[in-house]
Amino acid sequence: MHLLIECKEQLLIAFDYFKITNNEYLLNTAKYNIADIKKYIGDYEEAREIYIETAYFFRNHQEKIRDTDYKLYYIYSLISLISTNTRLENFAENKKLIAEGLHAISKQKVLAEYKGYFISSEGTDAYFQKKYPLAISKLNEALALYQDQWKHLTEKFYIGMSYVKINEPEKAFPYFKIIEKEYDETQKIDPEFRPAIEFFVDYYKSKGDKAQELFYINKLLAIDINHKSNNKTIASEIKKNYDVRNLLQAKTKIEKERIFERYAILGTLGILLTSLFFMIKSRKSRQQKPSLLEVTIPEKEFDIKENDLEIDEANGISLENNWIEKLNEETKNTIDYERYKPINKTTVGILLRHLETFEQKEGFTEHNLRLYDLAKKFNTNEKYLSKIILISRGKSFNDYITHLRLDYYVKKFQDKSSFKTITDLSQQSGFENYQFFSKEFKNRYRVNPTEYA
């Protein structure tokens, strides 16, 4: 059972106990925490009613009972009530509550540190009222007031969102990077902050950077899997620019475009190689010298061998010439051949093409697939293929195959008619052992496959 549900149940048990004991302080602190959970899962109306009750109780008792906790819970209740009203667009009521909070703080030095929260509330309300410059100003003012250890991601998120709304994405970028860093470190993200990650999909799409666009699409998919398993109510309440179906469609489109681009580059490279060969041959023929090259055209795609390629290079087709660099510049090819040394450039290009074909044709779903098997299909050796995968995909061979299979599983899971059970689908994805699949799924997505289902 999800942790939030367990917390809520425990609080309800405590609430019933405090009613019996007639301890009003503990009763209202329990009510306050129940309201927090309701607000988190998007039940704003019910949360608001409870916050009104707790604010009323602690407001009326803070002067009668000289206890700092009463004053603190009064301020907490006001701040939470204001936050809930923001979601319900009760801005007029918030204006009065913010004034009340600032007045209370001005009279109590012990509460001075909470001034930033009320200024922040003004900024958040300004954002939702589309007063974006005012939102940026107020939220920055709040950040300057805070003297505590908290990261205050809400303020940074809405500053970033305000910059997005006034079409200044470069200024939004660093604020959303802070949100992303927090997610990367904790593997947790408030559902409210999801648009910060969506921003990077659109940002890199506008820059034409398909690799980064695909990276953030995959990150959003991982976030959605966590949210879906952890709290189905939250998942249904989040306003998304990209749902799972859209993300998978965008991912497939980008992957196909990248394959096409690489094929186009390799095709151009092949034409230039052929032209260069005939130019060299023609020049040598005019000089009445025998040709040093023997060209063997492979019968099928995988017939080119590593040794053949190295002999060709040694016998006169030097791949160090300037035309390669010129080709890279003209085609915007991002292959850094230096990283692949001592593998020659032609071999790198061919093996990268084979990997693209392998991924496109979903060859990774084959059971018991080993590095040796794939190297044999590509007519290369294990050492070279392992290095190509590590550098181009950033993973070991085993992780590379496992992640491809997990991506395939998540993609196919959207179509419930394509499989009978999750065990059946895991086998379709290439996993023979369900226990291994379940372990790898949880390692990557932080949930069990059964919870995702």
C-alpha cells in the first residue's frame, strides 16, 4: 500500500484517539496533517475546509496559551490555506489572509522568518492571475528573505514558469535545472513540478537537438511510471502537455528521424568513398602504375570484416584526409571518431549503422542474446562491438540490451490487447527470467511491474 495512504490511515486512527482523550491541540495538529495529504493528492476543497478549522482554532488559542507551537501552527494553517485557495482561484480571500499573516508576523519576532512565505504566496497568486512580471518580482523577494535550510523549489519553479509565459526560455532554463537536479538526486518530484521537465523536451526540440529531446522524453516516462504506481489519484489530476501515449509517439518519431539522418550521412560517406576510390584509380591509371587496391563488394550488409577494412586503409584509402572533416561539418555529423580509436572510421560508421538497424528491427527481443552472437551477426569481434556500444550508447552490452527491452515493455504495455499477462509481455520483450526482469524494472523505474500494472 502506498505510503501516503498508510500515513493518512494512521493519522485518522490518531484523530479518533485524540477525540476520545479530548486533547484539542493534538486533535487539530492531526487534522492539519490530514489536510496536507488531501492537498497533495489534489483534493483541494476538502483540504481547504480543514485548514479553515485549524487556522480558526490556533488563531483563537495562540494568545490564551503561551506556547510557541500554537503560534507556529496558526502560521502553518494560514500558509497552507492560502496555497489551497490559489489552486481554487480564491484570490480575493487570499489577499485578506496574506495581510492577516503579515500583520501577525510583525507583532511576533519569533515568527519573522515566515514573512518570505507570505510574499511567496503573493508571487504565486500573481502567476495564476497571469501577472508574470509581478510574480517574478515577488518570488525573488521571497527567496531573498528566506534564512532557512530548505531549497524552496516552489518559488524557483514558478519563476521559471513565469519566464516561459513571457517567452524568455533562456531565463527559465537555470530554474528548471534546479528542479531537475533535485529529481536526479532523490528520484522524486512533486507532481506540480512536472512541467519543468516538459520544458526541456520543448526547449531541445526548438534547438533541433534530438538526442537531448529523446533524453527528456525518457525521463518523463520514468516520472510517469513512478507517479502512476505511487498514487493513481495524483496521476489523474496532473495537467500534462505530454501524456504517456504522446511521449511514446514522440520518442518513436525521433528515433526514426535519427536513424534516417545517420543513414543519409553514411550514404553520403559511401558515395564519397566510391568517388575517391575511382579518382585514385583513374590517377594511377594515367600514371601507368598498377592499382594497389582490390575492391570486394559484399553480397550482404554484414559481410564487411574488420581485417578487410584495416587492410583497405593501410593500402591507400587514408581516412585522415580533410574531406572527412569537411563532410562532418557539412552534414553536422556529431561522431567523434577520436573516442573510438584504435577502431578505424569506416568500421565505426558501419557498426553504428548496424546498431541502428538492430534497434529498429527490435533484434534485442531475441532470447539468450550474447555479445558474441551480436558481434558474429555484425561480422566483427566482441572487443570492437563492446567499445562501440559503450561509447555511442553510454552503456555496457548487458545494460544496453536490458534497457532496450524495458523500453519495449513500457511501450507495448500501453496496448493491453497485445499480451495476456505481464510475464507474457516480459518474455515478448526478450526476458526469459521474470525475476531478473522484475529486478531490473524496479532498479530503473523505482516500482515493481505489478505496481505499475
